[in-house]
Amino acid sequence: MTKENTKVKVAFFDFASCEGCQLTIVDALQTHLSLLDVVEIVQFREAMTEKGEDYLIAFVEGSCNRKSDEERLFKIREQAALVVALGACAHTGGVNALKNIQPSLQETREYVYGDKADWYEVYPTRPISAVIDVDAFIPGCPIDRGEFVKVVKNVLLGKRPGIPDYPVCVECKLKENVCLLLEGKPCLGPISRAGCGAICPTYGDGCEGCRGIIPHPNENAMKDVLDEAGLTLNEIMARFTMYNAYQEDQIETAEKTI
Amino acid sequence: MKLQVLDKAEISPLVEALMEDYRVVAPHAKGSKFTFETVTDPADLRLDYDTTILPPKKVLQPTKDRLATFTMGEIPQIEDVLEVTPTVVFGTHTCDLKGIQLLDEVFSRDFDDTKYTAQRKETFLISIECLSPCDENAFCKDMGTMTANEGFDLHLTELDDVYVVDAGTEAGEELLAKYGSAREATEAEKQELNQKLGAKWPKFNYKLNFEAAKLPAMLEASFNHPIWDDMGERCLACGSCTTVCPTCYCFNVADEVDMLLTQGTRERYWDSCQLEEFAAVAGGENFREGRAARQRHRLMRKGKYIYEKFDELGCVGCGRCVRTCVAKISIVESFNTIYNGRK
């Protein structure tokens, strides 16, 4: 495994994002040096100048926010045997998708870019899985470096990535945190994907669902619980949509507002 | 052994002395709640706690526990991890004592779980009598756990100035003799003890509308009761009810390997029947796909299945699942609804 020619070639790409997930990987490369025993990085704009196009696994950070970005994603998909969505933006559309639920995409564009709005190409935000097939995702804003290492290991072993499908409450309870919801504070822990070690509730901040929503969440019950915690409908919706605004069926409507 | 007493001021020195030779685990304050933690300073110990977030089962079945290490060469080497930490659990309530008694059965009756039983052998339980209910959610009186005659090594009951200490085992007697400075109880103290134990009884209320002994038969006839759908509608499937339960013991086992695939560890960690993946098997079938089926399974375990296997009800009435549920699902209310609506 340690021989240079047996290393798996990987590349990192970024779209609309803060690049925080890639920075987390730079961190992970320093704390988990053994990563470099099994992979060879051929392209990583955030961290190196070289640009190799011969890669087996592509890690993609960021959401797709422009029609013209789709072409780049298609090329990555064509080259890579495995595409891994890296972080909330690539995985769920992330906070970028908040623009999809504004009344007018054109007004949002003008609000952001002012009188230069027309210079900037915009279309409704999509997670990369809405543009190309994605084989695995590493959730979170930002990703957890330990989880990144685990996913790399599992993928190289030919196993499932090992991302939990259960909610944050499980990890929060195992840490014996005092439940924020029971103290009347808003938290999306019961329906949000675990794997973060319940880091926000551990430090007293309610979960915002950055790792996406679990499969088959009981959203009605969650709304009732947040209502009980004293949140208004608007506040509840704001919390639900912070990281999870993207819905497939909103694209058509949103596109008409530009 | 004759009843002994410890002056209240002697508790700290006892704990301190035990700490020389044991890990002492006891209730500590955590924000507005309490948790069992390893004592580092006896002054932090809180015998006046109401209940803890997780029960003391975590001492015997750690939330994540290493079972083995292995190498992955041509001839793999596997080595059991059986390190045991001599431990005294100080200040368990009698409901949790019952929970541990049940776990002892689970992990030793049909199959000796060497990991559990090895730690259990080196774990001593010093329990404390609850003289008033911890809160409105406990239903220990219904489940017969508001006091204990067995299951402890030492049992404390608080009087005005002293703790009465009852030894349940020889090991308990030896612990007290070696580490404590107890003296024999006086007649007056024995009278005060009886008075206190008598006075506590009416302070606790029954919460079930029926005798708990009727649970297995009642649940037997309730498999298709509409309440399960109602619970399924409200349940978030967050798994908190089972995580905090002193008698839930389900676990999963997974291997973790190093990056170069030269060695790894086998870990077991708590699992929950309330989580969607719990009953999913290869091929995609899930035997308890809906939340209603999962909640039914939990209540059936507590009131029927465990009884059928281990001759004891699977619920000790600690009330933790009720307290922890953000959707306000109550096992007491659910059992009462079934009882009240039966034909």
C-alpha cells in the first residue's frame, strides 16, 4: 500500500462555498499523515499549484449556482470513478439554497450585487447530486475531519461510507448533555443527521441541521416541539431552512423569478 | 450484620478512602441535571440528586467499549480486551439497582458475556434509599422499586444526623469495615429509621391505574391497539427513551481499522430499537420500519417480552424515558390508556 504507484489518485474541486471544508482537509492531512500513505493528491486548488487530471476519486465542495458550472461537474463525473460531495453546500445545497426560497431571485441578485447584478450569472442553488450522480457524501458545515478520514478509509476498503442515518439526539444523550429543547431552547437535534458528536448542543447552541435531515423525519412532530419551545412559525421555518432550504420541486418556480 | 451508622461527616472520608483503591462513580451536578461521574473530589458528590441523565449501567456497559484488538497480517492475531477497573458505584437509587440486577441476568443467564461479567465482579454498589419521590415522573411505587432488600453491597438511609448503613453482601461488610468508620446503630436510631421508612410510603403515589403484574397479559391482547399509531405520529424516533433506560441493553459491534490495514479494534456501542436502521437487514428488508412498530416494540419489551424471558418486568419505574421525551410520550400514560380502554 505504501508504494507510490499503488496510491489512489484523488482530486479536490470547489464550487459555491466558503472553502472551509477544504481547509478542514488541509488540517486532516496534518493530523492524519497516514492519509498520504494511501492517496496521492493530483489536484487541490486550495492547497497546491499542480493540476493533474488523472484522478479516481473526486471530492467536490460547494453547491452548483450557475448553469455554466454544470459543464465542469459533468467533466469531473466523466473522469472520476467515485464522486464524493464534501460538506453541506455540495450535500444539501447548504446556506446557498436560502436564495431559492426568496420571493424573487432577481431581487436577491440585485440585493447582493447592487448595480452590477447583471454581470453575475445566477440560477437556483442545487446540491451537486441534482446535477450529477454522487456516490457518497460527507455532511456538515464544515465537515468533521475524523469523519473525512473514516470515509476515505471505508471507500478505499470498498465499504459504505459509514455516515450515520440516526439523529443528533443519540450522540447528545450519550454525552449526557442537558437537553436544550427541554429547557425551552430551539434545537433540530431530533431530526438532524448525527456524526458531529452533537458539538453545537454540547456548547449550548441548538442544532441547525447542517448535516442534513435524517431519512423519514417526523417533521410535524418536530414543528410541534419547536412550537412548544416558544418559536413562531417564521422562526421554525427559518431554522428548518437554514441548511436545508433546497427542495427539488422549488427549482422550476425559482427559475421563473429571474 | 447488625445495622450500622455513619456520621454524615464520615461520608467524604469514606469516599476518599475508597478512591485509594477504586474508581468511585457517583452523582454529580451538570447544569440543572445530574450525571454519574468518576469522583475526583468527594465534595462534588451529590447524594441529594433527583435522577441522572444516563443510568449507572454505563459503568458496566460503557457507551463505547473495546472488545478486542487484532492484526491483519497473513495470520491475523486477535486479542480480547478484558481490562477491568475495580469500581464502587456510590449513591445509586433503588430503581437503578433493580436495573442492574436485570442487566446481570441478561448478560449471564444464557450466555456469559465475559466483558460485562468481568467488570460486574469488580463493581460494588452502594445504594441510597429515596425518602421522597425524585419528581412527578417516577413510578417506582408501581414497579416495586421504591426500596430494596437486595442487589446492593451497602445501602444507605439518611436520618437527621447520620446515615444508617445496611450491608447486603459480605463484600459490602468488608468495604465498610476497611474504608469506613461506622458504629453500631443505637435503639433510638433504629426507631428513627423505622419511622422514616414508614413515613415515606404515603409520599409516593401510584401512577398506573392497575397492578404492574397485569402488564404482560394486558399487552398480550394489545398488539393491534390504536395507541401504537398515535405514538408513532408523535414519536421523533430520536432514540432518547432507550438510551436513558436502565434496562435497555441493545448494542452493535463494529470493527475499526487503521489507514494501512495492518491492525484494528472491535468496538461495541449502544444501539436503539427506536432508530430506523436497527431492524434493517441485508437486502433492504426492515422488520420495524414505522415509528409506531418501534414504539410498540419498546413498550412490549418493558411490559412483556423481558418478563417472558427473565421473569421480571423490563421497567423499573425510574421515569427517565418520560422526562427525556421532547414529544411528551409517557410510558405511564400509554399503559393507562391501554388499561382504561380494554374490554
